[in-house]
Amino acid sequence: MKRSPLVILFFTLFIDMLGFGLILPLIPVYVRHYGGVAWVGGFLMASFSVTQFIFSPIWGRASDKYGRRPIILISLVGSALSYLSFGLAHNLTTLFIARIACGILTSASLPTAQAYIADVTTPDKRSGGMAVLGAAFGLGFAFGPMIGGYFSKFALFGLPSLATPAIVASTMALLNFIAACFLLPESLTDHDKASSSGKKMLDVFTDVHRALRNPRINKPIMVFTFLTFAFAAVESSFSWLVLIRFHNVIERHAIENFTRAFPSEIWVNAAAKVQQDFLEKAQASASANIFIVVGITILLTQGAVMGGLARRIGENRLVQFGLGLLVFAMVGIAVAPSLNAILILSACIAIGSGVSNPSLSALIMQSAKHEDRGLISGAQQGLSSLARIFAPPINNTLVGINTAYPFISSAVLMTISLFLSLGLRAIPHNTSDPDDTISMAH
């Protein structure tokens, strides 16, 4: 296992995910700021996923043909531009444009990173390598909301204070791009690139279809697809659940913060703009706290996976355990009566996701030929995006009717995914051959 490039990739992904963690918990607050409701937020997230679905496989194949490094660099530039556009948005239309641009330009990041890790790891180390993604994700979610919550208190350049986290995220992505230009090496050899050069870029969707017909690739990807559709409730509806179900609690915190800042003033006499500002800050804080717990827990869980947990237990069993815990957490969230209960259950979600996602990714990557890893990873993320196209509008419409509904439906889907996962086989860890894979051809 090549440690040096993996460490560099980790820091590249960490900074990228840190910017993502700055923004994601605040999306419902942004939507409400410009007059939107939950279902509008669902379509905002779906617009991002539509472009991810279209472009993830294309970027994956491009990384097979041209190398991982240039595609990752393109993604980092895309992050900087999209976050800046999000911060400068002044209505819902420009928010949508910024998210669509973000989907196109940043859809290269995750599939290419997964293929990069597969390039520099052997089968017995692959689950730990894939856990690098989860660790970077966890760190981004642990520190991103903290940083975003802090900077949301300050206004820059005459913009609303909510724009500041997006500007900070854009700046970080730009600095990350500059650092990666000098530090991130290419993981593919010229021979690896040549083996993929015979395929046309637009042949990718034919290749995806052929890959999905292979039963050994099909099984873990199907589990991944059902899991992702169900997990979209966490991404799209979790913050909305907090803002809607616990509105009175959040408003009380806003009033307490107001009276500390203006002890001689009365909340009901404050200007509507002042009330909105304090309420949005309290909403951002409540949402960010959930993601902080998720991020820290994922980080600890990924540490266990990288420490060899998969080799001792088996990737298939980790997937099954994670899915079982996620089913429990989803049912619990549907009926949770307090924010403290939500915090505890969010930690269960983080553990379940933290052990199942890298294990599934390792199973999927193990099933692909070396020269097709970018393609298969792109197909995996494309299917993930397809799930996220439909899930956010459905879940966010449901959460506006009853905050329990998205999580009940997700519990059902995760139960299906759990039954499908019973047919998965563990990766054999008695080989050091990085290309001990099966052919996609029939």
C-alpha cells in the first residue's frame, strides 16, 4: 500500500469535504431565507443530483483514460466556483444555478478518489483505503459545521451573514487546488491509461449497463443503491425535521440569544429583520450540531475500519451490521421527542453508515478490472445520484406533511437493502494481487 499518495489524497479530500460540510447543514436555512419551503429544498438537492448522475460516469471514464490527478484538480476548481456562486446568490433561481453548476463540476471528485485509492491499495488493504473517504467525510462534517456556524455570524462585503460560510468554503477549495497541483501525484501509469484509450467517452453508459449485468458487481451495487435512496432522507430531510419539529425550541433559543445581546429590548418589539437574523442563526446552530455529532462519530468509526476491522469480521458482515443499525436509527428518528434523542440516534446513523459504506465500496471495487475501476466507481456514484434525484423531492414533500414519514419509508428501504446484503461475499484477504478481480466481459 502506497502510504504517501494516500495521505496526500486524504488531506485533499478532507479540505474538499470541509467546504461541503460548511454548506450542507445550512441549505434549508438558505432556502427559507429566500422564501422557499421544504419541497423546494428537495428539488434544489435533486437538481444537483441530476447533473451528478449524468456526469459521474463520464468523469470516471475520463479518469481511466487521462489520469486521476487532472480530474481531481478539475473538481477542486469546480468546488471553488460553485461555492462562490452559492454565496453570491440573491434569490432561489441563482441558488438553483449554483447547485447545478456544482453538480457538473464536482461530480468528478468521489468516483475518481475511489478509483485512486483502488490504484494504490491491495485487496487486503482496500477497505481501509476506502475508509479514507469516510474519514475525510467525517472530519469535514465534524469541523465544517463548526466553522460554518461560526462564520455565519459575520457579514462580508455587504452580503447576508449566511453567505459568509460559502465564501469561506470557496476560498478553501481554491487553496486546496493550489496545494494539490504541487503535492498530489498521478496514480495511473501510461500503460494503465493506454488500456482504456480504445473506448470512446460516450461509450460509458453501455459499459455501465454491461457492468450491472455482471452478478458479482450487480449485488453490492444494488445494495448500495437501495441504501443510498434510503439514506437520502438523512441528507435532504434531517435538517428540515429539526427546523419543523423543534421550531418552538429553536425560537426559544433565538429569543434567549436576543435578550443576551439586547438586555433592555423586547423580542416582540424587535424589527422583523432582526428577528429573522437571530432565528436563522439559531436554526443554523441546531442543524450544525447534528452534523457535528455525525461527523465525529463517522471519524471514530472509520478509524476502526482502517484499523483492520473488515479483515477480522468481513466486509459483508460489516455491511449487514451497519444496515441493521440504520434501520433501528431511522425508526427511532421517526418518533424521537427531543433534540437530545435526535443527537443520540444521529450517532447510530453515523456508525451504521461508517461501517457499511466503505465496506460496500471495497466490495464493488474488488469486482472491477484494474482499467475499469474509474468506470465502475463512476457507475456507483451515478446510481447514487439517480437515487438522490427522486428521494429529496419525495422526502421533503413528506417531511412537510409529517416529519416522521421520510424516516419510516427509509427504514423500509433499508430493510430491503439488509435482506439483499445477505447474499454478499467477503473479500478474500489471502492475496496481495491488486488485480485479483473478475472480468466485466461475458
